[in-house]
Amino acid sequence: MKIGFIGAGNMARAIIAGLLKAKAVAPADIIVHGGHAANYQPYAERIGATAAASNAAVVEQADWVVLAVAPPVGKPVLREVHEALAKHPRPLLSLLTGVDLKTLAAWADQPLPLVRVMPNLNVALNAGMTAYAANAAAQPVLPAVVALLNTLGESMALPEADFSTFVALAGSSPAFVYMFIDALSRAGVKYGLTKQVATKIAAQAVMGSGLMAAQSTESPMDLADQVASPGGTTVAGMLAMAAAGFMPAVVAGVDATIAKDRE
Ligand SMILES: NC(=O)C1=CN([C@@H]2O[C@H](COP(=O)(O)OP(=O)(O)OC[C@H]3O[C@@H](n4cnc5c(N)ncnc54)[C@H](O)[C@@H]3O)[C@@H](O)[C@H]2O)C=CC1
Ligand SMILES: O=C(O)[C@@H]1CCC=N1
């Protein structure tokens, strides 16, 4: 199975890293083309992937094509590869935020199997959270696509109406979590730890808590109650964070992310 990537930026590289770690695809079966030869060619060489000379060459050489460019670049790129896709009607996996299957079909301007895929950067560690939605033509290939996505972490079928919310809760949220880790770590620096030590402590605590929340059948607040001993340190911290607007700040961030995705 040859997987082609149009665009070789952060998201494409994270997916490729995950696929290679899982040994889901052989390095030479990864075909990439990006906007800048000076970037994508040495990258392809470094990981043993095949650098294609053009986006059309990606379509010609790959079995499936992943559209991994910025959303505004999607339409011109699909116009550019129109002829190649007409000759080789490959399933197209789009990572573009804010671009639904209907728009994608209009841009492709020909009947193609289309899968809208929304991953996050944690796919690089095979710990991603990915949503997908597919058109009717993609149904025969969907089980194989989902099997591939599952090598990158968890995946779920999601109605397209919920994709904007998913972007906030999974696509963008690693950045929000890093903000939280940085805030914890900075507070540690305030009390005399080095940033390096404080970040190690904060990141490991967040990782363990994430694992616990993902695996437990209890709600996050039930888990918090188990941390908060009566009259103890945790409840004092939780109440101070609540008073400082922790939850409204997070929800405002999600609101802004969803609004941007829907622009
Ligand atoms: N970064 C993330 O965490 C996530 C990104 N996405 C989506 O993935 C897509 C890619 O995002 P990133 O990788 O973060 O962006 P990026 O800016 O890192 O990468 C975009 C890539 O497209 C290439 N490119 C630009 N014009 C091109 C053209 N005409 N032909 C071929 N390649 C071209 C650039 O050279 C670059 O390699 C976006 O649509 C984004 O919404 C989705 C979920 C998470
Ligand atoms: O910031 C962005 O627009 C992309 C989509 C989700 C994560 N990164």
C-alpha cells in the first residue's frame, strides 16, 4: 500500500512518523511532495521515503492520497491534480480543517472516494485522536482506511456537523494542554525549580492523568475528588483555580477555536 502526501508539513510528518513507528507502511511506500523542494526532499531522503517531483506525481504513484496542505491551498492543489486524478481516481483523505465533504467534492470536480480525516499531532507517538467521515464512494475502502488510522492511536466515525467541536477538543487541544503544562511548570519555577525539572514533573503528571481519565469509567471530577483529601492541598488549589476562571477560560478557548473553524 503506497500512501501519498500532498504537503509535507507538521501534520503530514506526524502521520508519517506514526505509520513508520507502527510499521504500517514501508518507508519507500510513503510518497511526498511539498511546497518547498529544499524542505521536503531532504526530509524524504532522511526517512527513506519517495520524493515525488509534483503533486500530480503523488497521485500517479500512490494508492491513496492524503491532502495535507493548509485549507486555502486545497482548492488550487485539487485543480492542479485534476487530470492526474481523472486518470487515476485514488481515494482522497483530506486533513483540511473547515472543509466538508461537499466542498471537497466540488473542488475535486469528479466522483472520488473522499474521507475527511481530522487527526492531532499525537499520531506521531501512535497516541492520536482522529475523527473521520466518508462519502458513499469511499465506503468500500473505509475499513482499510480506519485500520490504518487505528495504527496511529484511537479513531472514531463522527458526523460532519461535529467536526468543528472535534478540532477544538482534539486537533487543537494539544496546544492547550501544552499551555497548561507550561503554566504548571512556570509556577514550579516561581517556587525555585529549574524550568527543565518543573516541565518534566508537570508533563509526567499530565500524561498519567490523561491515561487515567482515558481509561477510567469515572468522570474527571470523580477522579479529582479522589485526589482532593478533606481539608487538604488539592481542594485549596482547585478552588483558587476555579475562582481565577479556569473553566470559563478553557470554554472560551474552545468557543474561539470552533468559531475560527466555521469561518
Ligand atoms: N498541525 C496540526 O496539529 C493539525 C493540522 N491539521 C490540518 O492539516 C493540514 C496541514 O497542516 P500543517 O501540517 O500543520 O501545516 P504546515 O504549514 O506545517 O504544512 C503545510 C504543507 O503544505 C505545503 N504546501 C504549500 N503549498 C503547497 C502546494 N501547492 N503543493 C504541495 N504542498 C504545498 C507546505 O510546503 C507545507 O509542507 C491543514 O489543513 C490543517 O488544518 C489538522 C489537524 C491537526
Ligand atoms: O491550528 C490549526 O489550524 C490546525 C488545525 C488543528 C490543529 N492545527
